[in-house]
Amino acid sequence: MFTASAFNCIKKQLLSPKSSFRLPAATMSFSNIAVDNSPLSNYSSFNPQLRATIQQLDAIAPRFEVNKGEIEILKSPSDFYSLLKQKISKAQDRIFLSSLYLGKTQDELVQCLHDSLTTNPQVKVTILLDCLRSTRDAPHKSTASLLVPLVEKFGNQRVDIRFYHTPHLGGLTKRVLPKRINEGWGLQHMKIYGVDDEVILSGANLSEDYFTDRQDRYYVFKNPRLTNYYYTVQQAISSLSYQVLPFENQQKFVLEWPTNNKASEPHLNLHSFITDSTKLLLPILKSHMTAPPDADKQIKNPDTIVYPVSSFAPLMKPDYSTEKLAIIRCLSHLANKEAKFTFTAGYFNMHPDIQSKIQSSLCRGEIITASPKANSFYKSGGISYYLPHAYLLNSLNFLKSMQSNTKHQVSLLEWQNGEVNTKGGWSYHAKGIWISMANEKWPSISVIGSSNYTKRAYSLDLETNALVITKDEELKKQMFDEVEHLKEHTKELKIEDFEKEEERQVGWGVKLAARLLSGML
């Protein structure tokens, strides 16, 4: 267990001139970030195991204390969509949305943004999406052509549309490979949906299936300082992205690199771009090392703590991302045989470090993953046709790997609600972690956000999440109910099922593809 003095030593070492970690002096001031990483005198009422985790996480990421009732958990896609439209329509100051993409047929959502801008002249809209995904259909109707009329009508001072393009794809590779294959080199994958002083974190994108029949997760944070933090994250990535502007051409838009961006275009000088993006992002990830606590607003005896953790590996060298470090620390609780955990990912391809923690776990646990028939790629065209069975192969390999742990109590649950892309059929896209302390009925820890906890998430894509630690019994019950809701359409999957069910047979072609593409799944 870390003592307060030990933590201060770590902090001093991290900021030491001799340390390999040092915040760039030119970018250390972030006036809108107010974090709560003060000494831990307020946490004596937390479970001792949680206090140890809090102390260790304080060395990794900024801490935000939230009041009782400032976190709301939604369960259904329709609830998510309804609340998102409601908040946009009532916006008074700002609307900021980050997603992989916005569906090119989401006219209703774009109209909602239009109406909010019309009704409230002071409202500003900032949207961050992935460039490859959002321009895939151009010059035909695309996400870009759907959004650019907002810029044309209200101006780019009120409507700032940004498309992030991975710096590691360009030139001949980009021109030769199919557009969908290009996305394997990295994407903007964060899901941040903020309005005024509240923010929704989710794994859901902004398209029809995520609003109707694709199961995901959704946490509403009603805390201004935490909301400001995620706004800062989005603005930082936006300043490393292209701006979408109206243009009289076939596709109706043009991508420009603003002169006030925080780096030059990556294809001009990749090394210089990565150096500048590292200088920009490092102080945000490590803002607890530089920003003094806002003492006047600290909660005397907080019930809940939130750590924003992110993965920005494609933009940082060295990589100071915080997500995987924080996740691994929390998974250390799995060594306690009296603890419990649930892990879920729609795309089952665990990072080896995370899988190792689960394989060596001594406690009871369950993993929820999508059935091939609940995978959005089921019966799709091209190479993606094979993806559901590649994830199925991962499930089989995981079950085999667990056989070596004679003490394991981990079950693999497969989620299916009808057949995707048929009437009444749902797909599964939820991702998250819940951990209950020894002898506790309900979870005390939950992770919510965009990450699938894969090699890809920690090397190719941009991810942001929230790690929630609580002793609030009402919130813990909400977390428990959330897991139970996700388990409603599951059944346990065992090795024998692969032997007796023909549809679970995995051919050599899938095995080869899964091995070659494992880092991109």
C-alpha cells in the first residue's frame, strides 16, 4: 500500500529533471482543468482495498470527486438517443460531440443541432469524428456532406467540425488500399457527448443502430469540472485534426489544416508532428501533476471518485497513455479469491496483459461477449465477413487457456438477442469492467468508455474512458443492475459447444487471418 509520503516521493521523482518523465514547460498551464488530487484525508470511510487503489491511481491520472447523484446510468439505446436530443435542444452554451462517426442518414440529429443553434445564438457546436470513416462515401452523400451545411449557415466560429486522420497512414499505402482496409491503421474512437456542464461517456457511435437495436453502455456525468476535462481532451485532439468547410465541388466540402492547429500536418513531417502532439497531450493526461487542487470546491467526504483515463498511443512518443496502466492496477483485485468481477467487450480480443490478469485470477468472474449473430459484421461483405468467427476463435482459445488454471472460477457468457440485420435482431457493442471487493454484493469499481481493451485500442486508435470508484450504495446498486441487464440475453459458452455445434467450427482461413490481423481487431 502506498502511503501519502510515498505518493509524494513518486510525484517528486516524476517531476525531477533527472526523470525520463517531465512535463513540457511550454504547455503546462491548463486553466480550465481543476483536479482533486490532494492528500487522501477524505477517504478514510472507503474500503481499505479501495484506498490503496485510489493512492496508486493518483500517480497515474487526475482525480475528480463527484457528489451523490451526479452519475446516472442509462440502459437502452433509445434512452441514450432521447436524452442526447433533449440535452442538445436545451443547450445554453456549448455542445461538444466526439465519435468514430455520425451516420450519413442522421438528418434528425443534425436538425436537432440546427434548431439549437437557431434558438440559442450563444451556443457553439464542436464535433470531432474520424476522417477515414466520415469521408468513406464521398463524393456521394457522406457524414461530411451531411454536417457541412451547419458550418455554411452558422459559420465556423459557431460550428467547428473536425476530422482526425491517423498520422500513420498516407502516400501510396492510402491510395492503393481499399478505404475500409485503410481504417486498420488507426481511428478516432473516443465517444464523448457533452452539453453545457454535463457529459455522456459511452461506447456508442452516432448512427441509427446505436439509437435503436445495438446494446451499449451510457454513463451521464453531471459534474462541471469533469465535463470541462473531457471538453479539454476533445479540443486538444481537434487541434491536431482537419477542419471541415463548405466548398463548391462534387463532394460539397473541403478539409483544411487551420494555421492555429497545435502541429503542422503530419504528412509534412511526421517526427515534428508527433513531438508537438506529445507536448500538447502529456500535460492533459498528467494534469494532476501541475494543476493545484480547487480547494474551495473539494467535497469534504466524497462517495465517488472518477479518474479520466485515455490512450493516445498514435500521437505520443514516448507513449504516456494512462488507460492500460489504470486498468491493470484495478485488475490486481482479481488476485483476491473473495472478490468478483465482470468483463465485457463486443469485440473479444483482449490485450495480452489484461488477459494474463484474468487467466491468473483467483476470484469468481464472468466475461460477456457477442455471439457471431450479435456481431455487426455478421454476414457482411468483403474481409469483414470473417470477423465474427475470428472473435469466436478468440473465445475458444480463451477457454482453452483457462484450463491451465485449476483454481479459476471464470465463466464465458455469449450475448445474443435475435439475429443482427433481421427483424427484431440486436447487435452487441458493450464494453466495460466491474469489480466487487471481497464480501461485497455490488461493484465498487466500473470502467466506462470507448475502449475494447485490445492491442488495437492501445496502439492504433484514440480512446478515452472513466474509471469510477464508489462507496455510494445507490450507485453500486445501479452498476449491479447494469450488469444484470446485460446478462439477460446471455448463455454460458463452453469448449464442448465448439465440438458439437457445426456453426462454431472455425476454418483454417479464419485462423490464419486472425493471427495476421490480431493487432487490428
